Amino acid sequence: SIEEIKKARENSMAKVMRQPKSKVVFISKYLKKVAIEDTALDLHSAYVIPNYVDTDFFLHSIKNSEQRNKILLIRSFSATNYANDVAIKAINILLKEKTLNLSFTIRGFGELFESMTRILVGQPNVDLKKGVLTPREIRNLHKDHGIFLAPTRYDTQGVSMCEAMSSGLVPVSHRIAAIPEFSNDSCAELSNSHDPREYAYLIQKLVENPDVFLKKSKAAAEKVRFLCGAKVTIDKEIDLIL
């Protein structure tokens, strides 16, 4: 059963962590907390080092206020934890607000892509394509957009969100799991529910406040460099190994 598999994984993880020479690293404080709860081990001295974000590749391109009208969604559609259903419903709500003059670019892959995006097929101002993108293609899309739509039901970091932030996009995500460690109210808009109307409202708020959008764009790029740049990730890991 799923419960038995979960228990076996927890026991296996606990066995490794008990080794005296083990140096335990988690990618977020949230994941560390979950591991302590799951294994009942004393892991309070374990390290927290996030996944590296290549801030030299995902360069911070200074956004102009017009780019707040261009919203980007890049997601796997292979599982429901990414809450793409919420994103698609929010987009559908916003498309009815003609005065906002919004455009949406959606890129994704996975077995749920067609069923979830069906209501957006043929809609004006929606660029919808299925497929896996190269890092260079992702970077190019970052340059052209201002808001990164990243709903989620569960994330231990949110790397694609962090990459978008590195490029200066303002994320709209959920105040859940590890997300608030990497994007807070200074640099993002975070929903407190899975209600697509709240996501739509947060996007509309950014669109209607260009000064707030520009301020959060700059803060997002700075926050990712502070949390996920090479010096605080790869360099720290090398120090642990040596």
C-alpha cells in the first residue's frame, strides 16, 4: 500500500541519518521540519541549503510597467499538486475582464495538459502550447513577461518560481509549504486559499498598481540572489564535503 511504501522510505531515510558521519542537508526549513516530524529524529542541527538557481543564466532583465500585463505559466501537468486547475480557472476569470488587456502564455507537459487547458483553446490573448522547454527557451519567455503564475498545493522550494524571480518576474503563488521562505509579500503576491478568484484578484491588483509591480520585480530578483545564488548554495555544499 502507499502507506507501507511511505513508512519504508521514512525508515530508510532515518537509517542513513543516524550514521555518525552523515551530514544532513535539506533544501528548505519547511522540508527539515517535515523530516523531523516523519522520522522523530533530532535533526535540528541539520543544514538548510536551497537548490541552486543560476542567476547568471536567468539574468535580471529590468521590467517596464507594460510587462505586468503579460502573464506566464510554465508547469508540469503530470500531477495535481501544482494546482494548474486553479491557474486555468483564474485565467478564465481574468479573460472576461476586457479592460485589463491581459495576455497569457502557457507552456506545459504531462497527461493532464489537454483536459485542464481545454477551456482556453482558441481564446484570444492566450498562447497555449504543450511541450518541454529548454532552459534557453524558458529564459527567453522570462524576458517577455512580467508576472509568473505559480499556484501550488505543495512545494518544498519552487525552483521554476525562483528562476522566474531571478529574471525579474513577480510570482503569484500560494502561502503554503516552503513557498513563503522564497517569496513573501515584499516580492510576490501569495494567495491564502485555492480559490481561483483570489488568484485572479492578486494578478489584477498587480496590473492596476504598476509602481507596486516594478518594486516587487526588483525585490524578487534580489531575494533569489540572496537565497539561492552560488555563494549560498554550491559554495556551502563544497565546504560541507571538504
